[in-house]
Amino acid sequence: MRWRATPARPYTGFERHRAAERVPYCGANPIADMWCEKALALLAGSFRRSVRDGSDRQARGEMALAATFAGMGFGNAGVHIPHANGYPIAGQAKDFRAADYPQGEALVPHGVAVALTAPEAFRFTFAAAPERHLRAGRLLNPDAVMTSDPADFLPGIVAALMADIGLPNGLAAVGFGAGDIDDLVAGTMRQQRLLAVAPVPVTEDDIARIFERSMRLWCAN
């Protein structure tokens, strides 16, 4: 069976190093792909349920197991653009105060900060590994209908999941605007250990475009 759910740079794309010189992340590989697939499949059935009903012990257990599998998979292969973007989003928080967190100061929680640009980041990286992006989308929503543009498939599924679990609708919803993009880009470009794992080279213009397109992620009803 071919495991192919990790849309990261493949491990064969990195220069070989002695053990003491290896980078923290080794790139997409068959073992990491296996754990990532297991995590995504569990999320598909349990994420919405666990958010909507905190007493659903089965869903919460599956989320805990998914987190463990994700740590073994994504934590080994590596994470890239969404996480790199998450640093300046959280670090430059303005006046957003997340529900169920202490309200004394502005805070964009890590998971929210990472998710806010994930749809557009995956749209950007799609051409590097279409089959991996499509596979990830099918795992997250087995019933999803293919879009006219395949590059929209995974971004749409991720954005729909975000909307369903009550995450903010893009960067504008947590207080950012067009005037903040330069500072956000500068913060992202400092995260080269993460950007190195992206399946395509990443420039400042690329990151700026992702931030611009992430100001709003879905149309409100």
C-alpha cells in the first residue's frame, strides 16, 4: 500500500547528513505517511463530534489518539508554511481574545494561528504533489465532491472543517489587515527551519500572497 498523505518535501530531497548533523525534520517518508493517514482518518470522524459534544468520550478518545499519531507522523516528517505563518500571527496578536482562554491580554492560540493560513498554503503547494493533497482531502472528508479545480479540493475541506468547529474566519477575524502583511511576512521568513520542509521554494512574495488570501476564508451565511 502506498502511504501519501504528508504534503511535505520528501525525505529524498534533503542532503544526506551524519546523525549528529541531521535537521529536526526529515521530510515526508513512508513511516510518517502511515501515521499521518491514521491521524487524518480519525479526525474525519471525531473532530466535529468532540467539539459539539464534550461528553462524547469516544470522539474525545479518538482525538487524543489522532494527536498521538500526528505527533509520530507530522512530528517526524515536518511541518512547513502554516506553522511558519503561525509564529508571527500569534506573536503579533492585537486585540483578539479567544473564547475559553484568559481574557487579560490578546491571544491567538497556536492551533488557530496555524489553521488560519492552512487552506491557502495548501493551495500554493498543490502543484508540487497533487496526489498527496487530494489524498489528504479524501481522508478528512471521504464524502467530498471533487471541485472543478483540484487545487481547491483540500483548501475547501479544511476551511469547511474550520467553520464547523467555530474557528475565526481568516486573519481579519483576529484583527489583522492588509497593513500588517509586511510584518507578518518578515516574521514568517525567519522560520527557515520550517520553510525548508515545504515541497516548493518559498519567497516573500509567496507568503504575502498567502496572507492576503487568508484574510477571509469562507463566505458567511
